[in-house]
Amino acid sequence: MAIAAGVIFLALSGWVAEHPWGWLVLLGLGLGYWYWRRSPRTATTVAPQLTLQPQQVNAELAQTRALLQELPAAAQAPLQHTYEQLQHRLNTPTVDVCILGQSCRWVAHLARTVEGFGLPHCHLHQQSLATVPQADLVLLTVTGALTASEFEMVRVLVMGQYRLVIVWLPENMAELERVNVHLQQQLHQLSLKPEQLLCITPTDNTALATTLSQILSQERSSLVCSGTYRRAQQLHQQAQTALNAYRRERSQPIIERYQWLGAAATAVNPLPLLDLVMAGGLLVRLTWELGQIYHRSFRLADAEPIAKELLRLVVQLGAVELGTQSLGQWLKGHSLTYLAGSCLQGATAAYVLRLSGLSLIHYFETVPQAKDMPFSSYLRQSVQWARRQVGRSPLQALGASMGLTSSPSVESMPQ
């Protein structure tokens, strides 16, 4: 509409007549508006639910078990218990039914109603909109058209592959038809079927009893399978988090060892220009050793490209920038200040290796193992993350106190 208004305004004003090329602009705007009007619009819909199979659940559990086997016994025990429960759950017919709603009164009323049906092998849970358990079947109580929070809640449930039934308990019977039309439109936007909306009253809940009996008799196995899969995904995330913490704990001594090696080698090195060469050689070994902890199947030679790119990014970051590195070289070039220069350059080498080690940990944790991956952009993000954790290098801090300017950081450099 804004384009159409602009075209009409230019056509009626004197601007077109005053400029010889005005008609070309007007024609271009008109063609652009015509093309925009005829372009198809994609409707904002929610992806339809998919049917999960037991094989998918078993595959997810197998991946989780591979993670659990790497954990020590103390960290593995609680997760292993949950893993065994999920394995057993696939062979049980029990369905967890969750009742949600903004009105605690109607949630409690619906829970009493469902309990009165005497449905076999069902566990009922009363929850709020803010706390959704890993349920198999969700009953959402509404008293009218979906509010903004209820609409978002339904969208999240549908995206999470929950089996959902919206139970409508109308409070105003006079507007029953109008609210029903509005609800059906909202369900269509959320890719829900009309039969997923049930209207019940305190005196008539036959439709709800019939629907629940049909769902439990026809979909019980798929409900259990879907609920178990969501629980398996949650367990997988917990196992991955625990494994990352365990790997970081194993990686810290290795990083500290290379920090001391880098600091000692740089401090006694009489040629300051070889500092980066020595740090690069140590970084290749550090990359390979951390890669073994994170099960990256590459050889020592394969770790060299990652180490070189990481060192390049660290240099761009300013950890060994020329403005402050020259200060350490100058101090090291005089006999009276040689010790101070050696300590500063040794501390900077340790800083570079620590920053690189933390960057590698973040990189291995966040980037999946794949061949020919564009690791440069991922490493850049990891270096940025590690720099926020470590802060400035000793030479940077000293140079800043003496008024030496720093080179641009990697965050401000063009990608």
C-alpha cells in the first residue's frame, strides 16, 4: 500500500513534469508494485506432527549410551538410572496425561473429571503454562478464544510433537458460536485438526470421555513412543553437558602444562622474533592432545591447519600486537631490564596458549565433527568467546597503562 500511495502521489504532483526521467521512475515503481502484488505469500503455519517409530527412540538412546560410557562412574550413575527407565518405558502401556490451563479452578475440575472416567494405565499431572513436563498427552483447558500466551503455548507444544487436545469450557454460552468460529480459525493457523477441540460443560462431558478412550485405545503405543523420545532427547542433552564438563576438567591440566612450557621457552629465548614460531609449534601439539580428549579423529599433521588459523586469529585479536610486543622486546634487549622483559614475554606466551586452549575447547564442544568444515568462522567465534573469559594479556595491560594503542580486535575486524 505504501508503494501504491507513492506512485499516485508522484503521478499527481508536478515532480514528474519537472524531471525528464520522472516517468521512468514512475514506471519502475509501478512494475515493482505489480510484481510484489502477484508474488505468492507464504502462510505462517506450524509444521505438521510426525509419527515416531521405536527405532528412532532406540537410536537416540544408543547415542546417549555412547556418551554415558565416557563418563566416570560417579557422574554416570544418576543418568544411567534414567536411561534404564526409558528403555523399560517403551515396553510399558502407561500414558502420562498432563492438564494445563490458566485457570487453576478449571484445571482441577478437568482433572477430577478425567479421574472419574477410570482410564486404565494413565497418570494425571496438573501443571501450569510455565511448567510443561515431558508428557505423552496434553489437555489444555481454555474458556474462550486463545489468548496470546495460550496461542504461543499451543505453538510450542505442536512444534514439540506433543499430542494435544484443547478442552473448551465456555463461560459465556450466549457467544458460543462466535467463539467457536474464532477458535477454529486459530486451530487452522496452528495446523491442528478440528477434532482436537472439544467443548464440554459441567453437566456434559461425554465427548471428552469418548475422545480420550479412542486416543488411548488407538494411539497408546505412539503416545508412549513420542513421550519417550522427548525424554531421551532431554537425557541426551544432560549427558552431553556432563561429558563436556568432564572433558573440560581433563583439558585444564593439559592447557596449564603447555602454558608453563610456552612461558619457559619464551623467557629463555634470546631471539624475540622466534616467540610466535615456538608458540605455534606448541599449539599444534596442544590442538592434537585436546582433539584426542574430544574424540576428533585427526593425526598430528591434521591439527596443524587448525593451530595455524587459531594463531592467526589470536594475532589479529591483539594478544601479541606489535605495539605492546615491542615493549617486551625492548626490555629484553637491555641487561638491566632483561628479567622484566623475559617475564612479560613469558606471561604473554602463557596467555596466548591459554586463550588458544579455551578457544579449542569451545570449538570442539560447539562444532560437530565433519570433514572439510569451514572451521575459520567457527574458530573466530570461539576465540571471541575465550577472550571474554580470559581478558587482556599482561603486555596489553602494561601497554595500556603506558598509553600504547592496541590494534583492532577480532570483533571489530571485517568477517
